[in-house]
Amino acid sequence: MNLEFHQLDLRYQALRSVQPRLEKRLLSSLHEHGQQTPIVVSLHDGQHVVVDGYKRVRALQQLHADTVKVLHWELLPSSALIVARLMCASPGDNALEQGWCLSHLKDESGVNESELARRFDRDVSWVHRRLALVKRLPEEIVGLVQQGKVGAFVAQKYLVPLARAHLQHACQLARWIAATRPSTRSVGGVYSIWQNSNAATRQWVVDHPELVERARTEEQRTPPSASVHEAVLKDVGMVAAVSRRAAQQAGQVPWPPVQHRQLMARLSDAQQLLEQLRGVEEVPSA
């Protein structure tokens, strides 16, 4: 059976993330071979609710297709959604998307966690962990994941624990990821440095993740024989450059008492670290 796009009810679209690379391959395949596999819909109250096939729908719309092949399931949309998850799970399926699906079924369809566990053939703790995963992420990050600007794996691996510890820092890092599309390894490196830093340095890391990543890259390229000395010199040079820029910006505006106290506290932390550097001893030349 074929339907026109305006006949489709896309109410579950937000439960799946956009995956640009996968969808690019799908677009190429549909352009060359046409639609081979129908999307799955559930007919409910006269609406053709799409429960599986959102990537195909988007790709066919980009190709300006007139209709889409559909397969009707004689199930309520909520039941069809569960069956689609169990039978049509794709390699890109992940814990976040599972959490979105479970959250929707719980909030919109009134299915409790025990019943969800039974229907998905899982234990209640599996359901609880995925629901908790979704609740920890703010709407801003969820939106970036759904749009494909932040990978679901990156969000699950790094942004969820970061949001649990510091919500604002998680949002800042997510914006950087969305804007620059760094590799998963790069994000992991920045997160690792944040995780092992004090409060003042953590703020600096999320304010300048590109500098942190650049320093890490340069460090990896540095020959082993000079790695420590060159790395320290580069880091200190970076601190000087950032401090110079901060000094220029700070003098352009008046500082209210609260922000001034915060600035002084962070400067005190920085000065203590610089004093440690001043204590480095010189080794006399042979």
C-alpha cells in the first residue's frame, strides 16, 4: 500500500535521533534502487501513525517522492511501537533512544515500569536505568542529539555523567560538540581533563575546549625526549595568552560585587598554581 506524506502521523519522530552518515547512505540507496522496504504504520482513529521508518521518510522527502510504501500493523500505536523496537531494532539503536521510547510509553500511555519490563522482556532495573538516563539530560542536549548534531553515544558516555555533576558545563560542552563535530576520542579527552581538574580549571576547560583539545593534540605529537618540557612550555604559553585576553576583556566593563569576588577567588587559585611552577628548579648544565 502507498500513502502520500501528508497522510502520515509522525508523532514518534522525536523518539529517534538523526544519524547523518547512516541517512546519507540510505539516501544514496533509495536514489539508486528506490524504496525496497515499507515503513510500518498503525492505523488509529483514522490516522496512519508511523512506528518504524522515519529515516526512510526523511530520505524519500529529500528525493521529492510522491508516495511512500507502508505496511499496516493491526495494533494500537503504543503496542506497535514496542513490537517495532523488539523486531526492527537497527544497529544505531542506543540506550538514549530506548529511554525516550520507554519515557513516552510511561508518560503518554500510562504503562508502568513493571509492565514495560515485561513487554520488553527485560528486568525492571533495565527500564529504570534508561528512564534515569533520559531524565538527566536537559532539553537543550536532547534536542541536539535528536537533530544529529551530537552523537547519542557521546551524549550517553560523556554528557550524561557531566550533566549529573554540573548541568551548565554539560550544556556548554554540548554546544561546542554541535558546532565543531569533534571525534569521540577528542570529546573523551576534554572530559577526562575536566574530570581531573579543580573548579576554576573546569570552568576554563568548558570555556575553551578547542584550546584544551589543541594542547592534547600537540602533546601527542611531541617527541618523547622533549615531551615534558615542551608540553609545560606550551601549556604556560597558552595560559599567558588566555590571561592576556581575559585582562583586556575584564577592563572593558564594571564588576558587580558577587562577580568580582568570584573573579578574585579564581585568580587566587591560578596564582597558587603559578607559584608552584615558579618553584621548579633549574638543573645546571653539564
